[in-house]
Amino acid sequence: MPEHRFIVCNYSHNLSAGTISWQSPSNIALVKYWGKYGEQLPMNASVSFTLSNCHTNTKLSFEKSSSQQFNFEVYLDGKREESFEPKIQKFFERVEMYLPFLKDFRFKIETSNSFPHSSGIASSASGMSALALCLMDMERQMQPNITQEYFNEKASFLARLGSGSACRSIEGPLIVWGEHPEIEGSTNCFGTKYPFEVHKNFENYQDIILLVDKGEKQVSSTVGHDLMIDHAFAEQRFRQAKDNLSKLIPVFKNGDLSEFIKIVESEALSLHAMMMTSMPYFILMKPNTLEIINHIWRFREETGSNICFTLDAGANVHVLYPTSEKEIVLQFIKNKLSQFCKNGEFIIDEVGLGAKKL
């Protein structure tokens, strides 16, 4: 199994104290992952755009400790956030066999987002990947001969154990997570860079995130994933996702934006259909989410634009479009769609290349 490579027996260098900072981006799935098994393994493969402006900055301070238990505090925007700590505790428990030094240090985890937390912009993806990168940076200091490829793969592997989609936030611009028969090297264990040709139509692809609801979701993604276990339409959904990823391979190569739009929007609506047909059922979209979708469809029909939408597990709308339409789409959002955003707020983003050390 690939994860055996990530078990370390000993280190060649010692650390006593220090500080490490990484910035890791969010990502937006084009083919959605919804449903998992085992320890954070996906029921279907997904592919995502790595974002650029939506990111998490994490500073990890560490010093030697003799407590022989997990010893850490978490701060969000400078304020102690004890509500985050059970999730970090669970993450440390999951990754301890791959990072045997965790109980040797006391950690201070300081994090901040460039976007609203827990509102469906994958804050767990950017947050957990940033923390995984900080921990991998520690390991690299203790084992300097590890390769960059190993570093990225293990960081993605560790991030996945904190939040599934976090494994897609290490690199960019297109990341595949999950085994797919047509994508060599794809694996359930970590995210991999999309290996095939990508048309110039998708270069610097744009994403404006319309903040319909900045509050915390009433149903977490973890709960939503669990509801897929006995879902009446689960098998059909997993098959649909696999087929849609197959359909995207020629689309990425030939630059067919109309076909791209059909697949991406269908995936977004299928994701929310699974939520609405779970038992218990729930709806994360808001009335203004639907208003925005209808306005996008009308604008596309009237102008011939290649604008489209996708949704994550929340009410906010990701407006995707090629960079050649940057001005006309931004004007449309300012004039028409911003009225459906909370306080008229939206985030201008684009496809990025992955995480970076600060």
C-alpha cells in the first residue's frame, strides 16, 4: 500500500524549537466527491481547480515537551479557538504513526483565512493542508534528504486525514483525488496533478465567489458524507461522477467550454440533489442561490457567454469563466448578481498553483 512509504522509523537531525509558516489555498471541485469509506477515502474520484486568493495562513510554533501526549493550542485570527481543538486532536491521532514526533513537542497553531470560515468555501481544505505542510516542513528539517515529490505526496496524504478535500490543496492548477481507471497514477491516498494535456481556454480560469451566506452551515460536510452510506441513489451517483470525470478528459484537451459547462453545472446540482434526498434530508442552498443560478442561465442565453456556476457544500456560488471574459462577467456580477450576496460581498479569485511557504 502507498501509505507504507510514509511511515518513518528514525530521523537524522534533531529539533528543539522553531516556527514554520505556510499558506495553502482552497479548491473548488468540478467533479464532486460526496461519500467516503474507511479512513477518509473517497467513494468516487474528483477533480478540482486550485484557487489563489482564498487561502489559509498557518503559523506553527513548537518547542520540546516531555508530556508524552498531544499538547497544542489553536488560535484563529489571534484568538484562542478551543472549538477547533477536538478536530486537531483527532487529526493528530490519525497521523501519529506517520509523524512519530508529535508527542515530543508543544505546539501553538495560529491560523487565519482570507475568506469566511465554515461557509462552504472549503476552509477545512485550506486549513488542514496548511497545517499538514507545516508538519511536513518539520519532518523535512529532521530528514533533509526527502524529495520534493515525497514531500508533496505525504503532505497531501496527511491533509486528507484531516479533511478529505484538503489533499487537493497542496498543488495546482488541476488536481485529481481518487482512483480512476483512465487516469494513471490516480489514488485514493492523496491528490495528484492532472497528468494530461489542458487547453489554453482553461489557463488562468476565473472564479468569483458570491457570498450568499457567510454563516456556519447548519449541516456539516462530515454529516453529509455519512448520509451517503445508506443513500438510495449512492451507487448511481458514484457511477455518474466516474463518467463525468471521463468526459472531462477530452474536454480539458480540446477546450470545449459548452461541454465543460454542462458537466460542471450538472455535478453541482447532483451534489445538492444528494443532500435533498438523504435521510434525513437537508438543503444548504438559499433562495438567493437559486436567484443567482437563474440569472447566470439567462445571461448566458442572452450573451453567448461561457459563464457557469458550481456549488460546494454550502449556499455560496462559484462563478466560473474564462479569463477572456473577465471584464464583461465582472460587470454583470456588480450590476446584477451582487444584490443577492450578503452585504453585496463577493471574492474575486482565479486558478492558482498551490501552497507556498511564508
